[in-house]
Amino acid sequence: MRQGRTWVFLKRPGIIAHVAVGGPKEKEGPLAQDYHKVYDDVYLGKKSYEEAERQLLIDAVALALRQAQLTRDEIDVFLSGDLLAQNITASFAARSLGRPFLGIHGACSVSMEGLALAASLVDSGYALRVMTGTASHNLAAERTYRYPTEYGAQKPPTAQWTVTGAGVGIVSLEPTPLIIRAATVGRVIDMGLIDPLNMGAAMAPAAFETIMTHLNDLGRTAKDYDLIVTGDLGKIGRNLLLEMLHKESIPFEEERLLDAGLMIYHPEQEVFAGASGTASSATVFYGHLLNQMERGLIDRLMMVATGALMSPTTFQQGESIPTIAHAVTVERMEGS
Amino acid sequence: MKQVSLPEATSYQQMAKTQEEKRSVVTNVLRAFLVGGLISLLGQGLMWMYETFFGFTEKNASNPTVATLVFLSVLLTALGHYDKLGQWAGAGATVPVTGFANTMASTALDFRSEGLVLGVGGNMFKMAGPVIVFGVVSAFIIALIKTIWQLLV
């Protein structure tokens, strides 16, 4: 059902399995207990970082199937995207899954893009079970978007650290306490910021716009939520989001508006302004946050995954950074 | 429900600027001076060593000196330390010849997964290329100016 720009799901599509896996640095972070699997080697025993990223997603997919006690054939559609050229991580993971596949792209917003689409496919009856997820790898992203991994250039404090990890969920109408209530697909927002080493600032307005649309469409305020969590705004982006909310005098509590990019690492782990990457929102959501919901610590959550949609080519050609944010509300329902 | 609007692009850009954390120029310059200076000091020491013990002259002792510094930089790059040094020391690590060696070694390492010819061979000069291109171009212009000057004076 459409409510303004927001999709409201009436048949209670839910998340029946959720998995997060993390790399060696993530294992040292405060969410260590929330990963279903962690790796000590950044290569995961593979020959390249691209192959390692792929393995993160393949492993998360396998773990999700095991958790839901499903075979591969019981997944109707796999929705996935990533940060590497041509969505290779998603496509190659789909190759080993061997099920119908739709590659999606939204940079780091892809986790919620996938979840929103999964919920709508299940709610409308086109699919019984949809698997969705994404992976990113710090060093694969570094060499794709920035400099060679061992290059000694100095990064500014506004830079962010791409998460090595993957997050996967399975959506269906089967009984689960984790119900997907509504989703808002974001508009592309471009405030004219050009610094690719300060993406949090570029993405904050997109997060602001999507959060406000989601709340207004549902007739709610921020106070109706136990938590609103953005994907990877980092310190600077989050501060800017808070500033915009204050300027518009939106009532909210700062400690209930968090950023996944600030939850993954300890401050002394030196990640500049915070974490980023498709796995930033995906690992925190499919790991920590859904674990907390299952334990009854969160009843209503809005997850807002943010993405910067530029490429190294557009940056070199002097273009600004278009950004996007997608929001999904998940609610805990006892006995459903 | 209250209708909210996004801030104007220009006012948002101003707002974003105030949130940006600035790097301390003084600390950065001091670190660059310290590390860049130490690398140069090491180079000078190596030069004396090659002159005193290996029979090089002041003119050609720079050749083994540069080779040694390049070797050390490549070694540190391969062991995963040079990028950390670069983050700490900034220009102090990138400007000396060791920084140039690091750009080439790090690119070669990165593209090893794409094979020796198209990977390492095809990309090794990707980062170092601009330095060489503009080095040659500026040397040409300076030589041109010098030649014209000598013809006129």
C-alpha cells in the first residue's frame, strides 16, 4: 500500500534469517559478539581482495540458509549489489547460489534498497522467500576508489574506513518477530559537495530528506522510534544531520539517532571520521541491531542506509557527489 | 505534519565547512620536517659510507645511495609499513625519493592479482607517471629558457 512516497507492507513480511560476517579489524571492534563469523586474514585465504570480498558474501549467504534451515532451491530471488565495478561480488555470489538474481546498485545504500525490494516482492506475492545482502572489503574498495593499498598518502580526518564484512537477510511471510513495516525509497540529492574524502557531509542531506519523508508519510515523529540508525554518515555527516534536524526544530533524542559507521570500531582503531561501505549498514543491521531486536531491547527501528553515487571518473571530471538514502522500518512483534 | 525542506545548497556547503576537522598545519609541517629530514640524513650517511669505504667519488656516490633508499622504501612498502609512515609524516614521506619508490612498489603490489604483464607492467607507472611526465616537461621548458637566455646574453 502506498502512503505518500512510502510503501507500507500489509501482509507482515518478516526477516526469518539474518547474518553478519566481519574481517579482522571488525573483530576487534565493539560489535565483535554480533558477527556470525569473523576472519583473521584480510585475504580470507584467497588470491585477491576481490575474491575475498566475494567470499564474505558467499559465506554469509550459506550461513543465512543454514540459520533458516532452507536449501538453496527454496530461495525465489536473490537481490544483491556491491561497490565493485559491474557488481561483481553480487553476481559471482549469485553464480554460486544458482537462484534467480537481480543485481541492484545504490552504493552504500544498497542494503536497505535490497530489503525494501525484498519486502515488496514478498508482500505482493511474487516471491515466497527473498534473500538480500551485500559485502564490502576495505582493501578492494581502497584500490578501486582511492590509492594502492600500501601507498603512503596522508588521508584527511574527514575520510572514512570501508568495512570488511557482509550482511545478508532472508525475507518471507513465515512467522518471525522481525516484521518489515514500511520502506521509503530515497531521491537523489546533490548539495554540490565535491570532496570524495568527505562523503558523510555529502550524504547527510539525503538521510535527512528520507527520514523526514518516512516519518511524515507514516504520521510519526522521531520519538515513536526506539532507534533511528543511519548507514555510514560518520562523525561529520551525523553532526550535520543533527544540525539540520535542530534547525527545522524536529523533536528527537540524540542518543536514539545513531550512525552505524560510528558503532563498528573503537575510537582508538583510527578510522578517521568513521566507517563506510555497503557492509557498514549491512553488518550493523543484520548483526547487532536485529540481534538486539530479537532480545527485546529494540521494538521499533528505522534503518536508513546512505549512499554516495559518484565514481572516480565523475570526480576527476569535476562533478559533485549525488547521494541517496533508503529507509526501512522494522518492528518487533511478539508471537507472530 | 510539519513540512520540512532541505537547506539551500550554498548554505549547506557553508554548514558542512564548519564541521570539517582541520589538520593542524604546524604538527603536519613538523612531522614532515622530522621524517623528511631523517630520510635525507640517512641518505647523507649512506653517501659518506659509499665514499669512504667503497671508493665512490662525491659525484657518483649518489647512485648507490638512491638505490639503497629505494630498496629500503620498497621493503617497508612490501612489509606494510610505508603507508602508515605516510599517514603520520605526510609530505615528509612522499617527497623524498623513498616516496617515489613507494608509489611504484605499492602499485606493483596492488596489481599483482591482474598478472605480471597487464597487471604489474601495465599499471606500475600509473601513480608515478604524472611525476615523470611533468618532470620531463618542466626540464624541457627550463632547458629552453636557459638556451634562449644564453643566446641573447
